[in-house]
Amino acid sequence: MVTRSRANGPGCRWVLWVQGCSLRCPGCFNPQTHPVSGGRRVGVDGLFGQIAALGGDIEGVTITGGEPLEQCAGLLPLLQRIRRETPLSVLVFTGFTWEELQGRPASLPGLRPEILSYVDLLLAGRFTARPASSPGPPGLEHKSCHFLSSRYSAKDLTALAPAEAFIRLDGTILYSGLQPPRTA
Ligand code: SF4
């Protein structure tokens, strides 16, 4: 996770990468997040405590991965607490398409459709390395944008930073954002 990101949605955001994704998009930037056996186990109370401790330093939280909507059992109670106990916005990246989510949600592994009622902005659709066929904000050309509350609109996506870099205490670099450079 990153506590203060400026390249994962509007404003300054706390960002969580969930572990596990069954979709396997060719060219995925985060293949290390595919196995459900990886990652680090953190309880909902611990995650919420981190978010709450940031107070007014952040505008919202971003959930990415991995596939967040395959982790609804843990994610739903976290988003419920965020909605009920904070003014923070919630942005979720998913590899599922909007049509899949609307069509046969019961057939999608781990999905609980009610989770979308706690999301302000959903960026949906598989990643593809092919050139984008439709115009869109840099890094979001392959996503469809769904404004599920009045919190955001398309203009909030026009000036997003494409990427950012964090230097860890051990000297390694974490790249993050909508268009991070490929490091491997
Ligand atoms: S949905 Fe996201 S994490 Fe999963 S394979 Fe596609 S790009 Fe990678």
C-alpha cells in the first residue's frame, strides 16, 4: 500500500493493492499480484486505522490490484467503514467489464454486487497492450469510467499524473500510477 499517492486518481489518495487476480490480462503491469497465495494478510481494522490516522491529508482511497472485486469478502467491510465513518471518496480499478458486472454478477468469483454502492468511481475493463481504439485520459484508454456518485465527473480525470516513483528505505524504487514505466 501507499499512504499518499498523487497518481492513482483525483487528489491525494491512500492506495491498496489487493492480492489475487484470475483474469490474467496479457501484458499486465502487476503479474506478481495474480496468485492468491502471495501478498501480506492485513485485517480490516488495521487498514481502516491507517486510513483514519491520515485524517484530512487524503481526499480518498484507491483500491487496485490484483482484482479488487474478487476480494469482496474483505473489501466490503472496509469500504462500508470508509463510507460510514469518513468523508473520503472511493475509487476502484477492476478488470471486469461493466457489462460483466451488470450481466451475470453471480457467476463472477468473489463478487458481491452491493459493493458498488460504496464506490464513487469505478474504472472497469481488462488491460490490453494493444493500441487503444477509443480516446480517453492517458492510462485509461482501455477502461470505461463509471461515476457511481456525484463526487466526481469526467473533468476530474483530465489532468491526472501518469505515474510517480517512491524510493523505499532499502533504496529500491516503487513505480505507481496509470502509466508506470515497465521495469522488467
Ligand atoms: S485485471 Fe488487472 S491485475 Fe488482473 S491481469 Fe488484468 S491488468 Fe492484471
